[in-house]
Amino acid sequence: MRRLGELEAEIMDRLWSWGCPATVRELVDDLNRTRPLAYTTVMTVADVLHGKGMLRREKEGRAWLYEPTRTRESYTAALMQDALAVTTDRSSALAHFVGQITADEQDVLRRALRSLTSDDQE
């Protein structure tokens, strides 16, 4: 899973945050609050994200409605999995990662691992 480009990430962030399908016009209007972007630029990037399988689209009138095919968390997990794939020592990489996260994040990780373990035992 490749990291998203800057504009791809901005589009996905809005769609994930909104939690509902959106048109290119809605994306452009929101993106233009922080920087000027052409409609065709956003349309092209949305089409690229669709081609990559990150967005699904459905025709509504003359416009496409775009929505994510996966959650932000699923995308993040895939990036983490890819990052681990580049090492020959996953244990060490994971230990370094855990050493760099906050105590609260370590607690969340422990709970997630316990939850997975208890799910496996059922």
C-alpha cells in the first residue's frame, strides 16, 4: 500500500471525516477554503483514487458521488504492515515502535492484543 500523495490524503481525510459520499464539487468547495484548486484537478485525483481502489463511485444525475472503500484505520494498518515488510527483523522493529509511542498508546495496544487473544479463545 503506497502512501497517499498530499492532495489524495486531503481528499481521503475529508471523506473519512464526513462519513458520507460527496461530489467533486463539494470536495473542491471545501478544499478551496485553504488553498485554490481547480475543479478538474480534484476530479482527476478523485478518479485516480477510484482507480487505485481507494474510492467507489456512484452516478447521481450528472455527477459522481465518491466514498472510501476502506476506513482510515484499515488504511493506516495496511501502511504499518507495509512498513514491517521492509525489515528482516520484525520483532526488533516492533520493539522500537512500541518504545516510541506514548504510555497511553501502549495501553491501547495492550488492550487490543488482549482483546484479540480473548477472541481467539472463544
